[in-house]
Amino acid sequence: MSAEEKKKYIKQLFKGYKKMTHNLQQRLEEIGIRVEYGKKHIKLFYNDKLFICSCSGSDYRSGMNLASAICREIA
């Protein structure tokens, strides 16, 4: 998967994000994003970079903001 395809895929996965589902976790791990659960937040690791994700997205833009942050790290 090329970098541009990966960016599109990540944005598609997080569109309308409300909570981390098992299906979403599996898809993230398939493209190399490790998921760890905390008490109130979820930690996503990509290329030794940490991204914090809420357990429940209260803001309708939270998923897209997270996807944009991850996409900035993809070369």
C-alpha cells in the first residue's frame, strides 16, 4: 500500500469516529498502527510516535483531527 493510499484509508477509517471498535482496531493494526487501551484514553503508536485517542469521541471532528495527525507522520 502506497503512502497516499494509506492516508486515504486512515481518513476513511476515522470518518464519523465515535468509539474504538474491534473492527477498527484490527484494521489499524493491519496497517501498522498499534493500539493500547488506558483508563480514559487509547494510545495509538505509529513509527514510534504516540497519538492519544479518546475512548468515546464527543466532538464530531475528533476522528478527522486524529486521522490528520497520523497522516502527517506518513512519508
